[in-house]
Amino acid sequence: MTVLSDEEIAQRLTAIYFEEIARRGFKRKLDLDSVINTYLYIITRLQRKESICQKVEESVKRLEDDLSNETREELFPMGR
């Protein structure tokens, strides 16, 4: 499996985005600013997604660490 860089993914998504716009006729004239803005938007979203995934992963690891230090009685309290 080939892993693509954020830039390659953004480039491919930008191309698909504008192909769909052109194919459906939503916008007759595509200017350079539109292409650049779309590319930068996609890069930003990809980086934000990576950041969010990293935060979730760190949170899960902290929770697992906390749970690994609890005793069985703390995890499964018996009714008294």
C-alpha cells in the first residue's frame, strides 16, 4: 500500500473537486485563486485531522494507563 503525502492527497482531491465542478457545469470559469484556495483548504483540513487523531490517541493511552493501575475491586465494585 502506497502512503501519499498531504500535498499529494490535496493535489488529487483538488483535481477531483474541479473536475466535478466542470463536469456538472457549476462554474464556467475557474481562476487560479480558486484552485489555490481549494488546495490550501484541503491541506489545512488534512493537517487538522492528523492533529485530532493524535490527540485522541494520546487520550486513549492516558486512559489505558489510568485503568491499568486500578485494582479489580476499583474496576468492578461489589454492592455492599
